[in-house]
Amino acid sequence: MADTKPEEVAAKLEATTIADAPAAAAPAPAPAKEAGEKKGKKGGKGGDGAQGKGGKGGKGGKDSGANYNINLKNAVDGQVVTRFPPEPSGYLHIGHAKAALLNQYFAQHYHGKLLIRFDDTNPSKENVEFQDAILEDLELMGIKGDSVSYTSDHFDTLYKIMIQMITDGKAYADDTPVEQMREERTEGIASARRERTVEENLKIFQEMCDGTEEGLKNCIRAKLSVTSPNKALRDPVMYRCNLTPHHRLGTKWKVYPTYDFACPIVDSIEGVTHALRTNEYRDRNPQYEWVLKAVGMRKVNIWDFSRINFVRTLLSKRKLQWFVDQGLVSGWDDPRFPTIRGVRRRGMTIEGLRKFILAQGPSKNILNLEWSLIWATNKKEIDPVAPRYVAVIDENKVKITLEGGPAATFTEDKPKHKKNAELGTKKVMYGSEIFVDQEDAQTFKEGEEITLMDWGNAILKTIHKDGEIVTGIDAVLHLEGDFKKTEKKVTWLASTPELTPVDLVDFDSLITKDKLEENDDIKDFVNPNTEFHTAAVADLNVRELKEGDIIQFERKGYYRLDKPYSESSPAVFFTIPDGKTVSKYGAKK
């Protein structure tokens, strides 16, 4: 099978790429049986080519596109079941989007099923708000599982399995203090409680279930290994107490399984055949396999893929929560956040997000990407459909008085997009007094002929200044002039009461370091200046725009309307990056 290119991947999911609206996924072609079955001898580096580890294609193969022919082990057409298991403790971010989209892709590719399962095993962090938001965000991305379930649906089963594990001597109760336990695991020292009797462990587990004083001191650990080189296998915690009411089950339970215990078991119970997850779990894969073997359950195949990382970006929900708690952002949908809601509020389209993530593919190679890459993809989506309007920066805007201009203001209909007639028309007002940006006026010379876009030429007679600031210009309208011969084509607005005040908002990254290390204190890298406001006036058409509309202010860039205009407040537009590496504030995006 030839390497699958990103555009082909996107085409397979074409039915689910409609902007901001869910759609049913089109069935993908059946995978060729021979794909990836032979171990490749070429390619070397890359390790995740179309023909297996080290196979031909390797790092991107002959094409620069993503490689989806990953030789998914034991995959049988029509029988593959994948799952996306978010924890309802925060909003989805773009890292989650990659996991969800890849699981959807392979489920569709093999004509199988995608399960959505909430890993609701930590009531201290979870609530219905996050749960509902996750489902909404998935639906917006065109991702709809064949079923939606909860790990808590299986709490009774998980409890019984743990009873059996303790009875079989494969788990024990431990009241070692947390810091001491962490140190002992690091040093490879066995817990003093490791040899407790089955009877004692069962008794303490019951105390934990009852939430007694003695029970609250304990956790249940797998009796797996003390000295394994893989520290994830050093008697990991399988159950712990939590008296916080569960958002679905209330106070029924006082003990909760850990993700590492519950996930493999519930995967097996629910029929998952392939657990596709980020390679941050790689050290815990043997633990996943051990749990299933220890409880005698069906094996589940694991495939690791790399996390999607961006420079100067936090994807840790704990760290994102810190920014929310400190009041440094407006919430989980803040346009500086990498959440699905955050990037959408900034102006990311669902199509742009999907195409970018699918173009990265299921590679294991870890990359730290520039945001410019994803915004460049997004620009391709919005440019053909973004209506064009005009805005002039309010500070030191320059009035041009046009000799030969119209005696009275008049209005004409002009296309909103010269290359997309389907967008309709807009009102353009003409008058003998117009405004242009100070930045443009600074480049003008007396006697120069310029082009007023969507009108015609004008000859600049006198430029008035106060120091270096242009305060006014006298010009002669020259509509018979040839716009092809002018060097400068400028946007402008007629000086009329219909001018609409707008607030143009730009943003910078929340942190100042490309990649925070494990021991870095986030407080040391908080960017103190991340939000920039520019007052401007825009044409009257922006008064009709609705929240979420994406437009282009000609010669300024793309914007998303965050707050519509009202008589008491300006319209608020968020700048949408267009893929250029450096913004006007000099901060890499």
C-alpha cells in the first residue's frame, strides 16, 4: 500500500470536516491486508514507517506527509474497537484532539467502532460541567462515539476484581506515608506492609470502603515488583480513598480505582481491541499488560503515538488550572489557552484544526511545534470565505480632504469578497473627507499619486504635520488615474457618523520559555504582558456581524468577532494569526 498522505486522510473523514457542525463520518476504504506485514529493511531512523519498525518510509518516507500505514498489530477489518477516555476534570485541549481524531481515524479505517469513555475515577477534580463540555467539543470536531460510557459504570466489577486480587496475594494494603512511599519506590525498598496477610489486607480494604479513620490511612498497591528498572512497575497504587462525593454516584463509594488499574480492565470489558495512546504512557504499558494478565482478562493491543507539543504552551491541566485560579486568564476558553474552546475563540476553525492534526499522523517522533504551522493551515480555510471590511487605527488617524470629491456622501454596494460572490455585498460610503492610517500617511510624499482601494486615485497636494505626526492632507481626486501605475494602494474610510468603534485585540504566549522542564517553577516564566488592545474605527457593515464571525480587515489581517458592537461599547475583534512567525509585537507565535 502506498503511504497515505495528509490530504487523503482528510478526504477519508470529509463528511466530518464541516465547520462548527457535527456530521456523520463517511466510511473509509478497507485496509489492504498486505500493508505493513513485511518487515522493512530500509529507512533506519524514523522507526514508524509503513512497513513496521525501521521499515521503508521511516521518517516521513519519500513524501513529507504523515504516514498512516503503521501496521496496527492484530487489526482485523470490521473488528477493530478503539476508545477515547478523557477525564472530566477540564476542557479538551489540542493534545486531546489529536488522540480523539487518531482513534476515530483507525476505527473508521478498519470499519470498526470508537468508544467514548469518561475516566471518572477522581471525584476531587471532576464535574458535570467538564463532562458536558467535552462531549460538545467532540461533537464540534465531528467526533461521535458508537457509545458513551463511564469507568464508574464498572465500579462494582472493579471492586470485585480487587477483592480477588487481594485474595490471590497480588495486592496489599499500605499505610506508608506518601513521601516515604515515593522515596522507597525510587530507591527500590520494599514497603514494610508488603507481607501483610490476605486476611489483614481484606480487612483493611473493607475499612477503606467504609471510610474509617484506619481505612483513610491506606491505599491498595499491586504486588508487582520492588526493584524493576521500570519504576512504573514498582508496586503501583491501584485503589485509594476519597470522601468527595462523585458527580454521578454521590456518596456510594469512598474508594476509587486508579486510572492504571481501571483502564486496562474496562478496555477489556468493553471490547476495546486497540488502545491508542500517547507515548508518555510507554513506561506504564507493561503495567497495563500485567494487570490484564493478573486478573485473567483478554489482552488489548497498545499503540503509542507522540504527544502534540507547541512551544511556549502548557498542556498540563494542572498548570492550566493554575492560570485560571490566579486570574491570569478569563477562563478555560481564554484565547491564549490551547483548549479547543480557547483556540476556537481565537479564530481556529474546526476544519483547520482537524487537517493540521491529521497531517501530523500517528508517528512516535516527539516534536515541539511552532504555532505558526497550525495557524498557516487555518489561514487556508478562512481566506476563501472571510468577508473583507476596512478598519483605520483611531490614534492619530489622518483626515484627507478631497478636492473634486462628492458634494454629498453616497453609498454603493461592493462585494464582500472579490473572489467569492456567494458572500454577497456590503455598503461602502464615499465622501469628500476620508480617514487613513497614520502608518500609511507617514509614507506619503507631496505630489504623489496613490490609489484609494475600491474607489480610484488621488493626488496628494499638501501634507500637514505636527513634528513627525501627519495631522491632515489636502488631495485632489483623480478617478481617471491608472491604479496600475501607483506604488501605494491604501484602505480608507469616509468621515461619516456611521464609523463604528472597534477594539482590535492581539495576544502573546502565556509563558516565556519554549519548553518548561520538570523542575521549572511556572511562576518564574509567566509572561507579564500577553494582551494588547488597539482602538480603531471600522465601516458600518461590522455592526451587522455576530459573535464568532470571522472576517478580514483589509491590509491588517484576519479577525474573529468576540463581542458584537453596541451603542455603549465597541465591537471586540481578536486577531487571528496567519502563520507568520513574528507578530507586530515581536513575539513568536
